[in-house]
Amino acid sequence: MLAPGIMISACGLLILGMNNKYSLVVGRIRTLNEERRKYARSADTKDFEYFDEVRIGSISKQLTFLYERLRFVRNAVVCYSAGVGCFVVTSILIGLGLIVTGQELINFGITAIIFFVIGMALVLAGISFAARESIKGFDIVGLELKADE
């Protein structure tokens, strides 16, 4: 019963961190989108200079990358949450295995182990998405710096 409880707590921390990243990425998308709208509104009244054109292109690329990054964050949160669900089921099965005795239709111990392993696989998948999100975040910073050159 201890291992699933520890994993539920660990996943809670991972979900909290990813939700923070989700909020930051969404905020950045909204900021860039607002900047793009300002350029679009002023497009009718003035001609853009070279640096404005570069900035508009950079914003479009960044928005594409940020949306992809947001998908990675979402996928990580979904994997972590599904993992928590598996760990909760594991705890329930362990408890039922202690309570129910005699002729059982299912082996609670084996079933609990299966759900625990599935939960661990989901956490591993979530970590993979989180790592890809970090790489994508680094690439976005590279785009920003490249646009300023």
C-alpha cells in the first residue's frame, strides 16, 4: 500500500509543476497573439520596416512552436493524471485483497501489480513529454535570439 501512495504524491508534484508551465506557455501565447493583432491593425495605416517584418515572422514561428509545446505539456499532465488513476486502483485492489478471502474470481495481488506497472509506464510517458517540452522551450528561445540578430 505504501508504493502507490508515494507515487500518487509524486505525480501530484509533477502535475503541479506542469500546470505551472501550462499557465506560463498560455500567457506567452496570449501576449504574442496580442502583439500580432497590433501589427495586423496597423498594417492598413503604415508600411512596415524591415525589423517589423522580421518580428512578425518571428511571432508566427514562436506561436507555432509554443502551441506544440503546449500539446507536450497537456500530454504530460494527461499521462500523470492517468498514472494517478492507476495508482488509486492499485491501492483499492490491495485493500480488497486484504478484505476478500476465500474463493476469488480475480487475483487481487496480480491485478494490483498490473495496474501499478501501467501507472509507472504512464509516468514514464509523461516524463518523456515533459522532456520534449523542455527541448521545445529551448528551441523557442533560440528563435527569439535569432530574430534579434
